[in-house]
Amino acid sequence: MAKNQTAKATLHYGDGEYAVLKPGRFVTCAVSGKSIPLETLRYWSVSLQEAYAGPDEAFQRLGQVA
């Protein structure tokens, strides 16, 4: 298996899309620490530049920084 098939990706999160800075298969949820496969990544913060596993984690993080 190629190295980037199991490596953590580095992304730049934008409005409605993200750019891959370092190829990989997953990112880590900033709240839960869970691995998120890039093909299922739907929640992130542009201002905090971090990913979330789902809406619950995103909402929880929003409450922490509000």
C-alpha cells in the first residue's frame, strides 16, 4: 500500500471546500480525536482550520469558542 493510503492529510479549509496541502487518506476530528476519511469529511471550521467528525462535534466546538 502506498504511503499516502494510510497517512494523515493536511488540509486548508475554505468555504464549502478544502484544499489538500499534504496528501493522505484521513484527518483527525478536533473534538473527538476520531479519524475522518476524506471521502466522508463534511464538517470543518474555516476560522479555526479544524475538522469535525459530524454535526454534534461541530456544535460542541462552536459552544467552546463562542
